[in-house]
Amino acid sequence: MHSHLLAALDDGVKSHDEAIEIINRFYQLGYTRLITTPHIMSDTYRNTPAGITEKLHELKQEVATAGIPVQVEAAAEYYLDESVLALIDSDSPLLTFAGSYFLFETNFYSEPFQLKDFIFKSLTKGYKPILAHPERYAYMTMEKAEELYHRGVLFQINSLSLIGFYGKPIQKLAQKLIDQKWLHLLGSDCHNLIQVQLQTEIMQAKYYRKALDLPLLNNQL
């Protein structure tokens, strides 16, 4: 879960052909179900549930034509801004998966002042918020992670972080979260062919294997 495989919706794949090649590579690695999550950002990627669903239908047809036995679903990666807060306040449904789970991210540099309010409201509405790649945020510490964990936030680590793809500090924080068992889901956050080609290396990493020993939600959804 967590990838960007719907063509030309965000900074992920640019064509169905690229998406099909990536999905086939995931299949060869043993994956049988993918949940792709295009960005929803009010100032950059103004995607909607209807538009995402339409693109998903197109991709499913391409996957079927290619004969790849992989189930593809879609949700979204919501950027925490005023627009998503307005959605929560207005009772407009978020694009979820497995019932009530939804993925969100924040800016990478400073903790949003509305973060706690957003978490509280989303939980009150019956959602299960998943913070995408907590290890990548400059403001994140183990103390902050513990606070969010106990507030009911689920954590999704990028598998790429486990091989230092984003840098050593991010890799170390991901390792600490795994050591602490504050990990609920692993995601590829795959945007392109280069990133899917790294999955073989990831699967050989010590902390990838350690993560798989945890009761991850990936296989339970």
C-alpha cells in the first residue's frame, strides 16, 4: 500500500504503460494486491475521489488486458491543509480503503499547528488515520512519535527508508520506530521504475525482515 500508479494524476507514473511495468514487477516479487494512493493537495494536485476512481477503472482494464493477476485498488494520500480540514468538518467522505483507513501526510519541515485537531476530528468521525512516512519529517522525534501513537495515529513506514534511500537520519528513525514496534504498515511509496527496482534490495535488508515479524496490518486488510 501507498504508491502513485495512476497515470498523470500527480508526481507518480506518467503513463499506463509505466504503471503496468511497475505492477508486473511487483507481481514478480510476490505481490497480489496493491493499494495505490495519489496525492490530494489543494494547491498542487487537486484530485477528487471521482477522478481517482475513473483513473483506477482505466488502470484495471490495462492490468486485465496485460494478464497480470494483481488486484489494484485506490485510495488517496491527503495533504494536511485547510481543504482536508474542511472535508472533515463538512462530513464529506474521505477516500478510504478497507473500510475506514485513510492515508495522510504533512509538510516535511514543521509540525502543523492543526495536526492534533485533525487527528481528534478524524477519529471522532470514525476514521482510522495513517500517517505516511513519519520517519521523513524533520520535526519528528521519538517523543513526538510516541505522542501521536498514543493519540491513535497509525504509522506507515516507506520500505525505501530501510535502505537509506532518503538519507541516513531518515533510515535511523525508521529503524527506531521498528525497534519500538511503532509500525502498523509498510508501504513502497513507489513513484517510478527506479523505486520498484530497489524492492529486491529492500527485501534483503535486516530491518525489512524485522518489520515483517511485527503484526502489520498489510496482510489483515
